[in-house]
Amino acid sequence: MRMTDTVATFSRPHLPEGALSRAFRTVDSMAFAHTEISHEPPAPTGVVESFRYAFSSPTRLRKEVLAGLTVGLALIPEAIAFSILAGVDPALGLFASVIMAITIAFTGGRPAMISAATGAVALVIAPVAREYGVDYFIATVLLAGMLQIVLAALGVAKLQRFIPRSVMTGFVNALGILIFTAQLEHLIDVPKVVYALVAAGIAIMIGWPKLTGAIPAPLITIIVISAVVGLAGFRVPTVSDMGQLPDSLPRLFIPDVPLTLETLQIIAPYSLAMAIVGLLESLMTAKLVDDITDTHSDKTRESWGQGVANIASGIFGGMGGCAMIGQTMINVRESGARTRLSTLLAGVFLLAFILLLGDVVGQIPMAALVAIMIMVSVGTIDWHSVHPRTLKFMPLSETVVMLVTVVATLATSNLAVGVVLGVITAMITFARRVAHLASVEQVSAEDTTNDGQVDTRTYRIHGQLFWASSNDLVYAFDYTDPAENIVLDLSAAEVWDASTVATLDSVTRKFEERGKTVTIVGLDGPSKDRLDRLSGKLNSQ
């Protein structure tokens, strides 16, 4: 299944047979030529059911095993790089990836999603390692895990429903750009043969699935490029250049920090930031995988599962982390994994590679991994959302929200910041749009006095009334109306907040100051209850 078909905010337009349209279709086909379209029924998400499904057929088992193998290899340079980013020994990132992948396979709510050491988490807690040392660093990770469990119990996962699809589109576009730009450092000041190897790797990623889907294209890319480099004797950057691999099992690590309020004051802000960033990225990734696999995951379970995984990581001296979007895409989309077995095996294979095949794994050319991640980035971007014809037909507010999400993410290199700013922008644009839907209609006089004077005037109010739409409501009435009785008919309106009640009180007061009698009719349910409860208690006058 194409990811852009499921996560895009923008519908696929009918494109003319122009050069620009053909160019966009070419990019789109490149992005997904290596994706095997599955006709299998949706995989179960429960723990026991997911593992049982992994063993349901030899084909499914092969996919899960090979996916885990591929991701295990791909995790090594990422974990080392993020350890360096956090300012700690590479072992902390590698062990975090091992422990988190194994733990989340059982505690997580989204099968086949990969959790490990990530750049977003590394950036958030790096100052702790730099200023206070490794013990405080691990204590920060442990507290973050505890906070994630607390946030899960408070129902933080339910807040995801407030993330609009325009933000989701901006999220995946920014993600694709970040994945791509992260590879550029591996293409600077390197031998020219590296560029040829990367091009060859991209060609394999595109062409191999057309031949067979039995073995994932990323794994074939790693094998072929490694063999070419080894046989030709090319001197190119390898995984070992990223850092030394540990040669022992992870050990229990109890941070040597005083259990005092001062310690809490030091680590709590970083722990809270790590908990929020980790949950936000994990829940967004889970939603992404839900769309790709046509299944629904348990977001609350994923939230506390991330907390448990971070605690387990900290106990064994790992730097913690969250869902890895790039590796998850390799696992789910590139390799076709659908179960918890692939996540478990990614951690198991990673540990085996570190301990048993460290020297061999260290010789994998970075060019192979760069080629894989470039194709992941190309496939992640929703190309239709940035097509000029699509942008032409989309509401400007939706496009602005998407662009804010992308720009904020790229400016901060933090997906969580981009999503938060995107949601805030969406809320503002929505409030502005809905605010203009409220209106006041002056109805013809209903009653007149014996001398022909208007006795009763009705004003019919339409729309959803809240702080934005009711702000100017007070100016919509004619307070010099000669009618003695004023009826405010709200049968076509809803009262949503105290701001609206305060506005209605102001309208009523202005009429009464001129000797009018005001009656409000037409409300029922929560709107009436809200008005009855708050009316007369909000204004100072």
C-alpha cells in the first residue's frame, strides 16, 4: 500500500499529460516501485495474536525474520550517531536500541514499529550529559520513562485526535526531508567511488522488488554493495568509522546520584521534555503505520509501553529513545513486516551483530545504508501534496498549516516542535474560519401596539458561538430599536463557552439600560445549562 494514499491531506488530482505532471509521476513511481503491494488481510495487533500470525505461514515468517535482520543492521550506524549527538559513549545508544526494541515488542501498542535511540531524544537530553555527567543522564532517562507511564494513565494518547491531517502531511514531508538531509554528511569529503556506490544502491532498491519480493531490497543492497567494496578493495567509509562497537552484554546500571530535591530540579525539566517528545513522535509514527497497514493500534498501550522501554533502557545503561520513523518505514514498507516478531528480532539481531559479528558488521559501507535511507526519504514525502495543481485547489489555510509544520520542523530539527506549532496554526485558522460563520438576523416585527408602534422584535442568531465568533456579536444589534420587548432566538446556535455567555450578558444589559425587556429563547441541552449556570456571574457591571 502506498503511504501517500493513506496519510496525505490532499486528494490525488487528475493531472494533464504535461511535462510537469509526468515528472511528478516519475518521482512517485520511483518512490514506490520497490514497494510490494500486499493483498493479505490486516495483521492482528494483540501480543499473542501478532506472534502467532508471524508463524502462520513460511512466507510471513520469512518476511518477519529478514525484516528484523535488515533493521538490525540499519540500526547500528544510527545508534552510534545519536550517541555521539548526545555526547555519550556509542555503547549507550546501541544498548538502548537493543533493550527498547526487545521491550517494545511486548509492551508496545503498534506491532512492527521500531523503537530505539533517536536523534530527537538525544538533542533534548544532551545538555545533561554535557553538564552533569552520565549518571545524571541515565537518571533523566529513568524519570522520563516514569513520566511517560503517568502521561499514559492520564490519557495523553487521546490528544492525538486533535492533530489535523494537514499537520500529518507536513509531518511526513518534513520527516522525508530530515531523513534525506541526515545522509548528506556521509556524502561530503568522501572518495568519488562513494557516489557511484550510492547510485548503485538506489538502483538496487528500485529494481530488486521488480524481480522478486522474497528478500527485502534493503538487505540485498547491503549485501551487494558490501561485496563490491570487499572484492574491489575500495577504501570507503564504513560502519566502524562511526564508532567502536561494544564487546560485552549490557549490565545493570544504577545511576550514582543523590536522591534529593536538587537532583529532581536538575533532571525533571529534561525528563519531561524527553517524555513529551518521545510520546509525540511515537504516537505520530504509530498513526502512520496504522494508515499503511489498515489496522488500528492501541495508542494508550503504546504510550506506557514507551515508558517501560525507556525505564528498561536506563536500567541497563542505555540512553533511551522512542519510535524511529525511518527504521520503521524500512521494516513495514520496504520489508513488508507486520508483526511484533520483526521488532523483537531487530533487537536480537542487533545484539548478535554487536557481540558476535562486530568486525564483519563494522565493514559494511556507509554508502549502502545511505542509499537505503535516501529511498526511504523519497518514499516518505507526499509528492502530491506539493504538486502545483494540488496546491491550487487546496484551501490556503490547509497549505499554510502544512508549510508551518514543515518549516518549523526543519528549523528546529525537531518533529515534535513542528507538530505542536502546526497544530497551533491549525487551531488559529480554524477559529478564524468558524468565527465568520456566526451571524445575526433581524426578524420582522411580530407585535405592534394599538398606535402601530413595534412592541416585539426578534433577533435570530445563527452559528457556533465561542470566544472567537462571539467577540463582535455585541455590535450586531440595533440598541435604538423602538421595540419594547427584545427576543434573542438562539434556536440555530450553540453556546460553547463562558466568553459567549459574557457577550450575551453584555447585549442584554445594553438593551435593558434603554428600558427594553430581553428574553433569550431557543436553547436546550448543554448550551442552555451553560447559559443558566454562568449568566450574570461573569461581568463586573
